[in-house]
Amino acid sequence: MKIIIAGDGKVGLALMRQLLYEGHDVTIVDSNPNVLQANMFQYDVLAVQGNAATMDALRQANVAEADLLIAATSADEINLLCCLTAKKMNGRLHTIARVRNPDYTEQLFAMREELGLSMTINPELSAAREIFHLLQFPSFLHRDSFAKGRVEIVGLRVDEGSRLEGVALHQLYKIAQVKVLVCAVLREGRVTIPDGSFQLQKGDRIFVTARAVNLAQLIKNLGIAKQKVRRVMLVGGGHISFYLAQRLLDAGLSVKIIEQNPDRARFLAENLPRAAVVLGDGSSQELLFREGLEEADALVSLTGIDEENIVLSMYAHTQGVPKVVTKVNRLEYSRMFVDLEVGSIVSPKELCSALIARYVRSMQNKTGKILTLHPIAEGTAAAMEFRVDDSVHFRGTPLKDVPLRPGVLISCITRAGSTIIPDGASSYETGDTVVAVSTLEAPVLQMNDLFQ
């Protein structure tokens, strides 16, 4: 497909890399010539310098021939005007706008058709949802849902003294007592798609496929159940904190927000009357203790500075806070600090990029096409969901006889609403959905790409 990305910031860069990887023709529009030039040298893209909301810039980007425009500049208003203008110039164009200001929520809902929007995305709202999802099961470092929420791939760490330490995967059922499948293991920065003889070690991060209804039992049987989160401390009072606090308060949790900007703290106090809002510097050790860090069940570091979030989370871990979540904006940080004690890492920009890439895939009419894709193991592997149709090879063949490419594992089959955690005798049929985990470097756009 021909795709135009308006805005060459971190979200635009992440999207560009992903869409190029999947074989699309990408054009970048941005007003900063230095950034455009750097990306033109590094990537095979066409670059247009100019204001993406103007007809002139969109003509240069050949909007009339494009299939999709993604407006991801730093200004919501430019993104909306860009989509409106582009849709006027190409009536069949799909448009996606990044809109971060919650004040526009009502207008976007009421005027979506007039604005020519196919989709809007709010990175901060997506991050709040992801963090709330993680706090529901604090034992997990990572959670991704598939098969309409019936199955999940969760991330766990094998700590010293864990029941999993030294266990070969073919013995896992004796401990877990529920049917699960370890689909990837991250060890010392390298990912492995394991077989039954693979032996777990202290420090491994494992990614486990399990039915959603079995998650609580899995945690209990593995002996890693952490206390339920009831008291949450949020450091930083931006949009993510606001959205997250709303969800936590609605779920009956106690929420304390530390924010050092007086105007923002006043806004939070007025609009979140059930939350405790503290005016102060969240990086102050004295303030954290005075406000009850030791009694908190979870700390979420949400300041605008990645380095500050990382240090805060590491400190909270040393003070015994059971669950820690760290927000990072710079995409390289989410991988650089994976071995540090910063708990679960959430990147709003990566979430935004992943949601848009999912929409792009849904536009493609490929047979046996990929439905969803979630990066796991810090981006070194991917979990993908496919729908099986008559074009997919090896239907009805036991998995032990399916010639999968090295680095591929089929971890789940869903059939008529029932979820199967497969073994070698399992098979998939037309109409099933299949979740596969892959470390392949080449693009995987349809299920047949998984086979040798």
C-alpha cells in the first residue's frame, strides 16, 4: 500500500520502520529538513518538506494515489486539519489522526464523519489502559490479549528460588497444573523459541501462552502471586495519570498523585475529587516517604523525563514496592533497561505505533492474513494472530508434521469459541484463528510465510 506519514517524530519514525518492514511504500511529510534528510539517507522513503496540513505539501506527497494517511505531528489541530484536507483531495483515502487532548473527545465522536477520520488514536489513553491491565495481575511484567480476550501471552521473570528455576519445559505442567505453553524465553538479551527439553534458569524472562480464565490459577500454582493492588502512587500528573486515575478510582482503588506544577495539581484535584493530589517533587526521597511509599502496593512513574522515571522505579523496587511500572518515551530505553529493576515498561509511542500498524494490516485483503501483531521479548520476537482460510497450507496436519520455519512456534488455536493450547498432535482447520510466535527477521504478512 501507499502510505503517507505526516510528522517525523518518534511515533512517525516507529511507524515508518514497521511499515517499511511490512513492504509498504512510505512517504514522510515534515517541516524539519534535518530530520527528513537523516531518514532519507537511512531508509527507503520519499520525503516532502512542508506543512502537512497544506494542499501543496499533500500534492507533493501524491495524496491522490495514496491508500492511507497517518497524521502524527505534535499538534492535534494540524493532525485534524491534515486528515480533513487529505480526505477532500482523495475521497477513498483512509485517514488516522493522533489526538492527545482530552478536550476534543466529544467533538471527535460527534464529527468523525465530517472530519474524514477513519480512526483516531490517543497514545496517553492507550498507555493508561495498558497500565491498568498490568495492575490487575501485578505478577506479570507483560500482557497481550488474543482471540477476543480468551487467551493471553504473559511475561514472567524466573527469580532465584522460583519453582521454575532449573525446570525443563516438558515438566512444566506438574508445577503449573494448567495447560500453558512457554513460547519464548529472553536470556541475556537473546530470545529463544524453546522446545520441551529447554531448561529454565534464574534471570530468564519467559513468555507464556495461557487461557485468560487460567491466569489466576497459574500465578497461584507457580507461587508468584503478589498481593492485590489496592493503593497506587502515581508520580507525575500528565494525561496518562489523569486517564489511569479515573480507571483506578472507578475500580475502587486508592490513588495518590504527586505533581509539582501547581496549575496541573489544582486541575487534578478539581477533576479527580476521590484522588489524593500532592503538590511536590516526586523525585524527592523525603516526600515519597512522607506520602506513604512504603505502604503503596504499586508505584507508576509517569513524569515527562525518562531518566527520572527509571531512577524512581529502581528506587521504589529497592524499598519493596510490590509492583512498579515505568513509562518511557525514547523507544531505545524500553530495551536498554530490560535487565534493571524497573518493573513493567510501557511506551505510549510504541503502543500508538502498534495500534496503527494493526489497522493497516486490517486494510489488506491477503488470504490467511495476519490479524494482530504484538512485539514481545523487548521487540526481539512477535506474537501474531491469523485467521485460517482455504489458502493456508497444512490444514488438518498434526503440528509435529507441519514444516515450520526455524524460529516459529504455534502457541494457540481457537475454534468455535474454544481455546486449544496445542501439542504435537493438534492441528488447525479452516475457520480457526491461530496465534504464532516468531523470531523471523523477514516480514510475516500471512500465515503461509511461517512455513518452510
